[in-house]
Amino acid sequence: MKTADTILLSLTAACFIIAAHQTLVAGIMVSYPYFMLVAAMLFWYQFRRKKREEAEKSAENQNQARSKPKKKPRR
């Protein structure tokens, strides 16, 4: 996991705790924007993770293609 992803996930957890606290103190209407922010950050984290996994997979496929010996054409 990259540093930026770790920070994003930590911020998401912190915002969730704040939202839960606001729900208990002031009600759901006050904490609704916090929960929406948490949802958006979770979607962003998922997007970043999938994008990174696809990039790693494509780099691995390129390395495998380069390491295979090329066959000589038959005559």
C-alpha cells in the first residue's frame, strides 16, 4: 500500500469517527455531510487501489512477454 493510500484510508476512518460522534451529539441531519464525505473517500480509495493493481498487472504481463524467447518462423 502506498503512503497516499494509507493517509487516505486513515482520514476516512477519522471522518467516520467524527460522523458517528456528530450523530450521537447532534443527530443524523448534522452528520449527513460527514457520512457522504466518508463514502466519497472510500470510493476514491477503491478507485486508486484498482488502478494501481491494474498497472502492476500490466507491467507484470509486459515483463513476461519480454522474457519469453522469440520463436523463429518456420519455412
